[in-house]
Amino acid sequence: MDYSHKVTMIRLRRHASRVRMALSGQQELGRSAGFWFAFAVVVVGCFAAPMFLSRWQLLNFSNFLINGFLALSLCLIWGFCGILSLGQGAFMGLAGYAYGVAGINLMEQNGNTDLALVIGLITPVLLAAVLGSIMFYARVQGVYVAILTLLVTLLFETFLNQTAGEGWFVGKAHLGGNNGLGRFAADIREPPSLALGFGDSVMEFGGRSYAFFYMTMSLLLVTYLGLRWLVNSRFGSVLVAIREDADRTQAFGHDVRLIQLLVFCLSALIAGLSGILYVSWGNFITPDVFGVYNNILPVIWVAFGGRKSLTASLGGTMFLVWLSQALAIQSDYAFIVLGVILIAVMMLLPEGAISEIADLIDRWSRRSARVVE
Amino acid sequence: MMATASPDSLLEVRGLSKAFGGVRATNDINLSLRSGELRCIIGPNGAGKSTLFKLLMGMIMPDSGTVVFEGKDVTRAQPHRRARMGIGIKLQNMGAYPNLTVRHNMLVPLHHERAGQDPDLQIRQLLQPLRLDGKSDRLVSSLAHGERQWLAIGMALAMRPRLLLLDEPTAGMDPEETHATCELIRSLNAEGMTVLVTEHDMAFVRQLQSRITVMHFGAVLAEGSLVDIEQHAEVRRIYLGHGTPRRLLQPRGARDLRSSAENG
């Protein structure tokens, strides 16, 4: 009896350590028990946020989290696969528009946005599949990928900006030119918030609701842990090898182009999720999402935190989004302060602020461990 | 498909040519390797040895000619396909990944192994004869030069290739390491692996005791045993100018060979 109890405990502990091993691995910051403790505190704190944040603060925090998906999507493709995409905004925007248009047309009829969600997720992946096939199989590399992806997103921006006319209806949805999708006139429908479920049991996730916040938080947590698992798997070690040297990796039997394409599609899916959540959050989307600003911003966030780590990218993004907003409230010239901080970090901590600080702590703790020995 | 191929032929290269701009890096190369053969390619820098290896691996595509591996035409096949078919390579300037750990490096070629096998056990088994046991968690950039070369060979071996291509495996090694590398290659060959190796170091070539192919200006100049090569008039003229055959036997670097070729 006592014996079997012990065996169960040992088994449980072994399972727990296996899960931790799978998530920790070589490729990510934070392998220690201390990290996971701090991580748990942060997660619990975030889930408890509705208890101590005002409605407006919570709405704002939800928006921070939506940016987090965009950062993770860029971190995956740039930090782990070595492909700098300046078109993550295109995937975000395309998903947002596709979900919005489908939602406007299907919401009344279906009573939910299940199909709109699926359409919203598939559309950016299709774009990534087409664009990625062309780029990777034609051996487009480095800065040309950045230029090409930026070009594509700007094409979308230009196209959507000229859809203000009466002719630009997709079913019941008016594309609305630079106003985008949203209730800008009484007779125009706005894209619905996510409403998931079947028949009568439909759960709505309005941007202001707690439900939306909890859903976004949970999705971000799952995405982060899922990507952590992916980059620490054997597939992840191949990804990093491709980042380090694609030709060499191909000589070890890996179809580099196919792997790059798959990761590009996954990255588009995550950026797309960000776009759908954004539309669900604010019930509008404009062509600005495809613009230069929205495509460069994630690059700054991810570079600031540390592009080679999901944790650093996500943490850096949250910090920068918060900081830029906090500074903007203080003064009109806050952007100068922000600029100085960004330039200082890029020059002094080229691997990213959080990555370099984590590295420093790691070295320091190892040295003190050696002293103790 | 190759009428001339003998039944135990592993690799048949016919008329392989590649030009970069106006420079013919390889010119009408013919090469045939039996299964289980050990072959050494020698030639001065710029003779086209590395280009030939890249052509054999599919990292660059030839302008003309064919590569047949195990009876299959792989001339247009991508590198990863050839790797999976059983060609392993260690290129001269493309060894291990410097910014990754030894273990991580080994995981990259081991990726295709069946699930359920413990990768760490396999890594230990592969690293042990390469004197890298216990260095699994070291960054490659912190390893000695010789160790890095051995790791690169270990990574090629992790693919369990039937044809192993080694481009200057002893570059930068001291004589003791060079000797050990030679013994490693000989033992791999003794176990049945077909090995094609390029080399500058004539002491190594002597120790290897393999059949030799001499390349010069992108073409095959001569082929035969070490004795045949040493007595080959054209080889002596190009390599040694008016020198004696003994100079060929000296463990000299590439620069000596090239400068004597240019002078001669």
C-alpha cells in the first residue's frame, strides 16, 4: 500500500520533471526552478488582474496581450529561423479583415463566429504558403525577404485604402477605405466580437468583457508554452541550426526550404490570431494595420527584449508597449526619451536587454556556485 | 542507366563541369568509386576539389555531366535528398556550428533517427572514438581546432552514410592529430564505409595508403597508387617543377604546392 503510493509519487515527479525538461531545454531562457516559480507568480498575477485593474486598464492590458502574439510570431520566424519578416502586420491585418468580413456576413445567420474564426485563421496561412513557396523555393534570402514581405504588406495597405467607394462591398461588409471595417456610419455593420459555440450555447467575448481578457490571456499562455516546447524539441534544434547555417543543415538531410515554409506559415497563424483578437477587441480594423509602423514596431519590440528568446521577446514587448504609453501620457516629447532608450539598448545590449541581463545573471550565479564549491 | 558502371560501383561521375563566370572550376571530371573503396584526391588550391565535393552533394548544380549514386541518377537531386540516400559530407569551411553546443550539433544529423532511441546514448557512442566524450555541453567555439574537425566528422558519421566525403579533414591539425584522423578514416573504411577524402598533407596521403586521384585546374590529371602518382611525369612537372619526388612526400601545406605549380 505504502509502496504503491511511493511508486505513484515517483512516477508523478518523473512526469513533472519530463514536462519541465521538454519546456526548458537549450533554446530558451529560464531553465531553473526559480524561473518557473517567478513565471507562475506572473501568470497567477495576470489572471488575477481583473480584481485590481479598472475596466479601462483591463481593456488596455488586453491590447498589450494582443501585441504579445505578434511579438511571438516574429520571434519564431526571425529569432529561431533567421528570417526577418517585415510583413507580420500583413498576416495580422489579413486575418483581421477576413475574420471581420466573414463575421459581418455570417454572424446573424449562424449566431456564432466559429466559421469566421476558421476563415480568419486560414487566410493568413494561405498567404504565407504562397509567399513562402515563392521566396524559399526561389532561394530569396536575407534582406530580400524583408523587402519582399514589406512590399506585400504595403500593397495590401494601398489596395484597402482605396476601397471607400460604394462598389467595395463583400456581401454585407463594406471595406470602407481608410476607415476600414467598423461602424463609421449608421447603415454600416461593424465586425462582431468572437462568439464561439453551437446553437444556443454560444459564449461571447466582447472586447470589454472579462471573458475576452481571460481567453486572450489563456491563448497567449498556451501559445508561449507551445512555442517553448517546439523550439526545445529536436525540431527546434534543427530550426536553430538553419538559423546558424542553412546550407550546412541541408547537408544533414533536412529539407530547409520546407521547414522554413512550415515555420513561416505557423508564424502567420500566430500573427493572424493577433489580428482576429484585435478585431474582436475593438470591433474595427483599418488599413493602418498593414502600414510601415505596425510592421516595424514588432521588430523593435523583439530586438529590444532579445530575438533569440520567446521569453525575452514577450517580456520586451510588454515592457515597451507599456513604457511608450506611459511616456506618451506624460509629455508630447516622450518619444524622444523612448528613442534614446531604444538606441542605447541596441548599441549596448545587441542581443536584447532581457537576453543579455539573463545571461549576466546566469554567469554570475554559476560563478558564485563555483566559489561555494 | 550507366552502361559502363561495374556492378559494385557506388559512385559514378561522368563529364562533370561547372564554370563560375569564365572560370572552369571543374572541367569534364570522370570519377568512379567502388563500394568499400578508400580514395584520396590531391591537388593544389583552386584545383576544384571543394567544387567537386559541392557538386557531389548537390550544393551547387553542374553545367553538364552526371552523378550516379548506387545506380540512381542524382545529378539534379537536392542536398537533403542525397544526405538521406547515404552521402555524408564534411566540407572544408563548413564543419560544426560554432555558436551551438556539441550535443546540439550532434542532434542536427541525428534528427532522422527513429523515435524511441535515446539521442544522448547515441551521441555518447558517436563521440567516444572522437575524443569528445564528456564535452557534450561545451560550446563548439570553445573547442580546440582539432576537436572541431573531429566533431564535424562525427556529425557526418551520425547520418550513417554509405559514402563519406571529407574535404581536408586534417586542415590545421598537429601531426599527432593528423595521424589519429588518418587511423580513424582507415578504420571506418575497414568497417566497409566508402570514403572519398581530399588532402594536402602528403604524410597523411602516404599513411592512408589509398588509391589517389590528382586534380589540376578543375580536371583529373592522373589516377593510381602512390607509386604510380609519384612516377607520373605530368604530376611531377606540375607539382614539383624540376624538383625531386621526395618533395611530394613532405608534409607541406597548400601554398607550397600551389606556388611550385605556378612556378613550374
